[in-house]
Amino acid sequence: MKTINQRAWFFVLPVLFLVAFNALVPMMTVVNYSVQETFGNNKFFWQGLDWFEQILRSERFQAALGRQFMFTAIILAIEVPLGIIIALSMPRKGVWVPVCLVLMALPMLIPWNVVGAMWNIFALPKIGMLGYFMNDVLGVNYDMTQDPLAAWITVIVMDVWHWTSLVVLLCYAGLVSIPDAYYQAAKIDGASPWAVFRYIQLPKMKTVLTIAILLRFMDSFNIYTEPFVLTGGGPGNSTTLLSIDLVKIALGQFDLGPAAAMSLIYFAITLLVSWVFYTLMTKDDQQ
Amino acid sequence: MAEITLSHLKHAYLPQPARPEDYALKEIDVTWRDGGAYALLGPSGCGKSTLLNIISGLLTPSEGRVLFGSEDVTALPPDRRNIAQVFQFPVIYDTMTVRQNLAFPLRNRGVDEGTIAARVGEIADMLDVTDMLDMRAAGLSPDNKQKISMGRGLVRDDVNAVMFDEPLTVIDPHLKWVLRSKLKELHQRVKATMIYVTHDQTEALTFADEVVVMQDGEVVQIGTPVELFERPQHTFVGHFIGSPGMNVLPCEARGDIAVFEGHDVVLEGAVTGAGGDVALGVRPEHVSVAEVGIPATVTKVSDVGRHFVVEAQVGASSLKAVLEEAPPEKGSAVHLAFQPNKTRVYRDGWIATEARA
């Protein structure tokens, strides 16, 4: 009979402590707010699931959620293929490798609010280089402060500029790990460039690509700083993504109850989509 | 299928090779008959993989030509040479089934589905992988993966040559033997020229009809396993092939005999040439304990199972002998005899005695 040593639990305690303070306690505070109403003075009134129902039924939330899904879908549809293409065209060896890697990493090193501010100035009509070039040189009517479509395009281009590098770097890491023998064997087998991509490069990139898509999904779904600095959610509500709306409700209107309920719904959606995606992508490997 | 001719091949990885040391592959000039089994044997870094890649077309040689039959293929890419290559680490297409893997080279060449199915079935049968055909190739064990990569090479019936680049490196020892005999059997069935690169003498000698021994980018000897063993052209071959390797002993050549530690040794034939560093070469298998001969002291006796390896000291030199019968005890004084027709003088490493007619 083997004696079970319970001492191992002590080793878990520090982690439990850390997780409690950076995740569980704040999370429970949010849960606490989401089922109560408060008018200040630390007085709380039980509200049940009313806030959840109110948020889910509200057109404002549904519209923001719709915009959020559209934004994430568009940037994934652009950044993933573009990232793969750039990674494929980067040199595998030689003096240009570090140059390319640094150039690729640069956008990601810039603080998010700086990215927003940069693109804001860049895109403003009359003042910004892009705004001036579009309006006064090309003669295209482009004003992201007035035109929702222009605002959307600017937000998306900004995100592509900022984050495609992440996909590139992860894919590149996957690509350089493929031994030369695979390419040589493919050459001997008479494989076309497409077949090399489809049967060698893509399968070898699958793991890193899964991580890249997952990270880009979560980050873009939770995006706040850059579009907030760039457009402030406007014109009108046209670029008000979920987190911008959430901050408006929580800190603008100080509706802590509905904001808490919305946070939890938001969190649940992010978690659910990530989980489903990850499970689907890794299903094959477990067989 | 065709005869393979390597005509004055040289290769350097440097853009402008000047000195002989710049060449990873010094001049090679050899013809391999259609359907033969050849091995390139040599230590790591001797240029054998370079040579293999030149034949398969993954590398273009700095100088010289590669001919398949009468066709000059030096400038042709691998897919136009009709060759197959099996690499050190098994290359399989992870997302495909075994069947799709085997069919891949045929599909890429636009072969019709009926022929593909027939060829794949045939090859799978030869390799004993018929029951795995519908499994995902990624889940196979390394030896089965290596079989599949061999199969992709063999599935085309128009291959000029199948090349193996140390294919058994990642295979478990007990399966190496199985795969090696499988290869031999395949060679008899497919009749394609096979070129096998290895640093393992057992693999080379059991597989090949003819072995090319290489050292520092140079071919030191080409011969059948028996020739390499019986009459090494170079001390390197003597030492590299055989276990233990040939005894290479200091000596002086005096007329037709060699003087080793003050004792006259009868040689295979007359000594040729003059000058240079002279050494006496005799395999441990050709050294015996005798009534009369060179006096020696036994310093070590190892029982290696089938025979005994005896190490003995003669003057300042130590040499090995392989004995079938019960060996003398350690520390005992014995007399050693060298089999004259297997005892030779080497000058600067190269053989310097005339062969006996």
C-alpha cells in the first residue's frame, strides 16, 4: 500500500495565493457587482440576473458585439494570410535575417496608446500625411472623423500594421524549424511550390499558427486603447467596439451593475470562442 | 535506368577555391554499372554526402560532369533526373495517409489513378506496410516512417538510381538489421542502381557489391568488400574497415623485405618506389602465434565471443592479433608470425608492394 503524501499541496500554495489576488478576487468583485445595484455610500441591493438580461436584450450591446465580431473577423482574414505570405518570403539565412526580424518586431514594440496617437495624427485630414495625401493629392474624400467607412478602414489598417508582425514572427519560427531534407525530398518527389506549402510548410506551421490565431483573436476581441485613441469610438458609435462601450458604461455612466454583467458576458464569449477553436485545432493531434 | 558516370567531379563550397584543401570533394572519376549496389563509406565530413547530393542534383559540382547513361545531367534539377533519395531522418508528409504518401511522387508526375493504385499496392507489399496504408503517416514509428520514405523512392518505376543518405541513423539497433536485409531484398527485386552513404562499415559491407571508401574528400579505394579487407590500398582503408583495424607498424624497407623492430618480415611482393614515410601493414587476422618468429610480450587478451583479440608488445610497438584458438596468457612471451602474402609496406599511406601474380 502506497502512502499518499499530502505535503505536495503546500507547494501549490504560492501559486494559489498569486492567482487569487490577480484573478479570483477581482473576478469575484465583478461577479458581486453584476448581481447588485449600488447608488454609492457602499449600499448594495440584490438584483439577481436582471443586469444580464438587460444587457443581452439591449440593442446597444448587440450592435457593439456585432461590430466587435466584424472587426476581429476582418483583421484575422487579413493578418493571417498576410503574415504567412510575409513569413514565406523572408530569407531563411544570411545577413538579412536579423534586419527583417528587427523590422518586423518594431511595430509591436510601440506602446498601444502611442500607436493610436500616431495613426490619429497620420490620418487626420489637412494635418496628417495620409489624410493630406488622400484628400489633396489623390483627391479621394477621406475623413475618418466624419465618415464611418474611413474610420473603419483606418482602424483596421492600423491594427494590421501593428499586429501582422506577430503572425509573421510565429510563422517564421515554424518555417525555419523545417529541416532541409523536407524541401529536398519534395524536390525529388516533383512537388509543386503549392504542394510544398500545402503538405510541408502549412502542417509544420500548424501549431504556431494556432497560437498566432488564438492570440490575435483574444487581443483583437479585447482591443481598447488603439481605436479609443484613434477615433474615440466615432464617428457616432461606428467604431465603438465592445471594450470601448464597456468603459463608457462603467466609467462614463457609472452603471457598475450592468457594466459588471457585460464584462462577464464579454469574458464568457472570449473564453468560449478560444476554447472551441483550440479544441478543434488540436483534435487531430490527440488521435 | 542507366549507368552512372561521374567524370572528373570536384566540388568546393567556397566561391573561389584555390588550394586543394578548399575542395570538399577532390577529383572523383568513376563509373557505376546499371543495377549495381554501391556504398560510399567514410567518416563524417569526408565528402560522401556532398557526392550524393551532386548525384541527386541538390548540388551542382564546381567542376566535372555527371552522366546518366550518355545523357549529361550535371545541370538538371533533381525532379528531372529520375532519382530517388532517402534521407537520414525520415521525411514523410504528416497530414497524408501512408497510401497518399506513397502515391505523392506519382501524382505530382500526373500518372493515372489506376497505375498509381497498382504501384502503391505493389510497393506496400514489398515493404510489408499493406496493413498501414490507411493510417496517418505521422503516427508511425521511425522505422516504418523510413520504410515509407524508401517506398516513395521506389514507387516510380523509371528511377535511374535510389540514394540512401545514412538511412538507418535513427532506427533502433534491432530494427536496423531487419531494414538492412529488407533493402538488400528490395535491390534484388527492383533492380535499380542503389547508392548507399554511411559511416558504418557493417552497413556498407553487407549492402554493397562495391564500396567506395572516402577520406577528406578523396576516394581512397573502390572495391568489393573482400578486396577492401584482403588488400587495402591505403592504411586508412585498412584501419577503417575491419574490427580491430589493420596493424600499421613502423618499419624500414630494405630491398624486398621490411625490417620491423630489428626483425626481417617477408612481404607480399617487391617494394615499389622510394622515400616518404614507410609503414608495415598487416591485419590482426593475419598475425598468428607460432613456434618461431618475432618475439613479443602479451599485454592484453580480450574475449570478443567468436575469437580472441590479443595485444602484444614488440620493442616499442604494440600490435593486435586475432586468434581462434585459446590465447596465450597475459604477460607471457610468445613468437608472432605474419602471413607473408597479406603483409605489405605502405609509403605515405599508400600501398607500396607489388601484388603477387
